[in-house]
Amino acid sequence: MKRPGKILLVVALVAVVGMAFRVSWNALRDIARAIGADSTAADLYPFVVDGLMALALIATLVLTDKDRRVALWVLGGYTGASLVLNYVHGLVPALHQPDAGMVRLAHWDSAHYALVLVATSLPVGAIFFGSDLVAKVLHHRTAGTVRVPDGQESTPTPHTSAHPAQTADTEAAEPLAPLPAVEPSAQVTAHADAVQAPDPHTPHTTRTPEEETTTAALARDQFEDAELERMRQDARRAYGESVQAGRPLSARALGEAFGMSESWGRKQILAARDDEESSRPHLRAVEAGAM
């Protein structure tokens, strides 16, 4: 449909909705007067009911999934309530009098109380459901878009196929981007330089890739062994300090403190006890004849 046709359709829809609201406004205003509302409240009452219907209709066009179902329930509930009140307005002639005041909406007491409950609860429900729908619309994000910093255009997220063959073809057609290089820490770099630094008095020799790989692996193993030994010494020292403090650590507590298992902690405790025994002075008996 061309643009002028769309504009004409929207204008006709607005006109029909406006006339329908005017017809419903008359009935809802009289219902509001029948339940005790003053003239100002009675004039505003139709905007509460039919206005929330319009808000729920707009929310159904914006929201998706569960939020859209909530908006549809609100739209259906208020449409049904407005229909019932308009129907009651047509059945009760006393409501048509300008100065009728409070009028019974039904001859049966139960029906009258139910209609009064519906009519009086619609404004309160409009506050709750209207606020909820507006919050949902304001926090709603269109699916398939990725948020980018200000000043850049957002592009929709492409939908990928779940078929294995298509995925394999796509990966084969598009080369993978190289992974960013990770710089080693200063401690590892210094240790590697100390291991691999050549002697300045000896001639430089060209190493093959296999030799460089072997040298790097050897340096890494040596560094890891040194780190493990340092961790063992720290664990034994921690256990010794806990013994001196009168609260010796258990094997599980010691292992968890260093991110290791209970058996590892038990080994460090045994090693710490052996070191303590070896550091104690040993007294030997001296025979009297030797003196």
C-alpha cells in the first residue's frame, strides 16, 4: 500500500476510535455517577477505562513473548469490563437521568455488589497495569540487535543456521581471525631470559625450531617445579606457625589454603614434622671411661 493510502487508513481508524470512545464515554460516566463519583471524577472515569485499553493495545504491538501475553490479558480484561458496564447502562433506565445520583446496577444483591466491585476496581487496576505496561515497554529491547557505543551504528545480529553441514561450510569459507597474543608476566620473562641468555664469549649458534621448542619447554618445566617447591615451603612454614600458635592446621585446611587437595596438605605436614625433628639437637650419652 502506498503512503497516501496508509495515512488515509490511519486517519479513518482514529476517527472510528474517537467516535466509539464518545459513545462509551456516556455510559461509563453514568456508571461512575451511580457508584458515588462526583462530576469531575465521572467525566474522567471513561478515560481511565478506555484509555488503558488503548495503552494495552499499543503495548501488544511493541512487546513480545511473555510481556505481550500480559498486555493481551490486560486488553481483554478491560475490554470485557467496559462491555459489561455499557450493557448495564443500557438495561437500567434510571442511569440515564442527569441527576440520578447513586442507582442500583441490578435487582439482585449479588449482581449489584459484583458490578460495583468491577466498576470501582477498574481505576485501581489502571494504575497498576498501566505502570507495569509502561515499564515493560521502556525496558523492552528489540531482539537481534547488539548495543554499541555512542556514535556508532548498531547492526542486527545475523541468524546462524543450526545445520552441521552449513556450519562446516561457513567455517571453511571464512578464515578464522588470529587470536591475540598474550604477553607473559615479568617474572616468567625474566626467568626465561636467564635460562636462554647466551654466553657473550661464545659464538652465536642458529637454533632450529625443534631446539627452541625443547628449550622453552625445559625452561617452563623448571619454572613450574620452582613454583611448586616454593608453595611447599610456604605450606610447611604456615603449618609450623600454626603449631607455635597452639592451633595446628589440619591436612584439609592446609590443602584448601593453597588450593590443593587434602592428601597434598597431609604430605606437607609430615614433611614439616620431619624438618622439625631433624633441626632438634640430639643428645648422646658419654661413657665415664671416656672422660
